[in-house]
Amino acid sequence: MSSGAHALPLASPGKVVCCGLNYADHITEMGRELPTHPTLFAKYADTLIPDGADIVLPRGVQVDWEAELAVVVGAEIRGATRDEAERAIGGYTVANDISVRDWQNRTLQWFQGKAWDATTPIGPVVVPPDALDPKEGVEVICRVNGEERQRGNTRTLVFDCPELLAYISTFTVLRPGDVVLTGTPGGVGMGMTPPTFLADGDVVETEIPGIGTLTNTVRLTD
């Protein structure tokens, strides 16, 4: 972790659950149909890094950006209804599901491209659930070296925050401090023509107005 890194805004969660393919524009750019159920995968807590920390990965891998709204669970739920899940939201924060695409695409399972140690920026703060309303629309923005690459709005989520929490709680208990990443909008590097990936020294900014901005530098090592 770089010396300028801040602290994580939450204690290490027991579970980090992520939803892929949850914005219509991103689903289209990845050449897929709109899903009938959430596409879920998990990360470990030690994938998480704070604002200011470096994203360190081996040289030669395909490193991509994925700006996301993350939900922090505030109350234990199991088999929750939508209303119960909504009441269990403890807050919101910013995340970037940095993905190692060549590893992700080795198999149909994404886990090996998503769970590299210390590669998922999250923060800089957790805001209370009444601070913003994802259903009404929150912008999710990613910039690389100051150039905007993603700008989506949570109004276009296929599965919104309460729906995701309720669905996940059907098969696994969610407890205070657990985190759910809600998916990324269009504009990822793999969807560009030609595909474009992060290079050593690139600065990734992930912003959600009303929460804040993460700033992390990519370090590719031999």
C-alpha cells in the first residue's frame, strides 16, 4: 500500500458480494442479453484497498476499470423481503471492481479475474442511506489520467440495491459491515475498440457525487 493511502472506511467485511452485468449499456457492450437473475460473484475482504493506495499487479496482465456504487449492510438479514432489505442498508460508498480480464476470460467462472489481493479500491467514506437515493439516480464516474471513461446512472440498474440484497440474502446471511457491489456502467476498457487496458502509472479516479472520489495509481511489477 502506498504511503499516501487513507484508511478503509469500514472494518473488514465478512462477505463482499458483487453483481456483474447490471447496467443495460454495459450488458450491451459485452454482447449479452439482459439477465433474468443477478450475475453474482464474490471477493475476499483482503481484495479491498482504500483511497490513495496503489493497485499492484504483475506486468503483462490485462487490467480494466469498473466504477461501482457499493452498498454497506447495516443489519443482519436472511431471506429478506425487498422492504426488509431496504431497511437493512447501512450506507453507500464508492468502489472500483478492478478486473484482470485475461484471467477472468480463462474460464466461464469470473472469480480468478476478480479476486486478486489488494486491487479493489473502496471509500473514501460511507454515507448514510438517507444521503442519496440510487433509485432516483446517482452518477457513477470513472476517469483514467483525467480522461472520463465511464459515466452511468443508477436509475438504469437492472437490479436495484434492495432487490440485490434481498436476492443474496435468500441463500446467504448478510451481516453488518458486509458489502455488495452493484455493477458497473458502460465504458470499460474491454468494451473499447480496440480493447484498452490500464498501464503502469495510470491514475484511476472513481467518483460518485454525494459520496466522494477514490484516486488510485496502477503499479505493474516484474
